[in-house]
Amino acid sequence: MREMAHGVQGKSTAPAHIDGPTAHAVAVTMQALATPSRVRILGRLREGVCAVTDLAQAVEMEPSAVSQQLRILRQLGLVVGQRTGRQVIYGLHDDHVAALLNEAVFHTEHLRLAASEAFGVDDSARERSVVTYARERGLPATAGHEVSTLYGLRARTRTAALNAAILPRMVRTSEMTAHAVAAAGIAAPLMIMR
């Protein structure tokens, strides 16, 4: 895949002012993150280049629907395609796209709510009520007893609040590890706790 050189390598400071044309360009680019299917496609391409059929399987969509989303992502300058024989191999336009996606994911994880009570394993009713309330309003939420149960614990301490807050990251990390091990074809025994 080609890397685009556009003069911003190593740039670590944001512009002081966002003018109208820049705001419009950024808003158009951010449209890609407004559709879960496009976010999933970008997420898969963040792992490496991929043909449409493999990409469709990875994101659980029909190849024609993936092709339509890829056309939009190409128009937005977020993905590039390179013809190889009869198929096109797609990848992210550059590292900035991966960084943009990573920041969006980290931001949503940062906004997650963790509900934890000292003896929630014994009686999780109040934790469940807080989590249900948050989820009904579209907020991602995790309860401490959910984490404790994953570990097979019947009692817990104050660390459960921290565990509940990191559950989404733990699950994502274990899924990425499982995918990487499978993709590498490693035959050695490996246990991933979820």
C-alpha cells in the first residue's frame, strides 16, 4: 500500500484556529465514523490490508455492501485500493486514519460508566439498576459484579470498581490477542482469559 506524503509527519500541535473550510473538511471526513459498518471496516483495515471478500467476512456484511462502503471511504480519502489481478486489496490511506480511529475508540471507552458496590457479588440488584438505567439512555456501562463473575470470584474488595472500569479494554485486548494468535498460526497452547 502506498503512504501519502502530505507534510504533517511529526506534527504534534493542533492549529490555533479552525476556519470554515477546515471545519467543513473535517466534518466531511468524520462522516466515516457516523456509520458503524464503516467504523468496523476501518477497524479491520487497521489490522492490515484486505480484499473485499475477506473484509466482508470479517465485518459480517455482504461483499456488495462492503464495496459500497469502501467507495465512500475512498471518496473521503480514508482508504486506498490497489488492484492485484482480478481483485482489489484495500488498506488505510495512512497512519493518521488509524490514529483517528484509535482516538475515537479510546474516547468512547473513556466515557463508559462503571457501577460498583462493595458487596455487589452477594447482592447485585443496585449495580444492575444503575447499569440498566445507563444503558437505556445509550451509555455504555459495566457493573463490578460482571467483572467479579468473569474471574469466578464470590467476594471482592474495593478494586472491583477499577476492574469494572477496565472491562471493555480487557475484553478488546483479549479479542485482539486471540485474533493475532489465530492469524499467526501459532500452534503452541495459549490461554486467554475473558
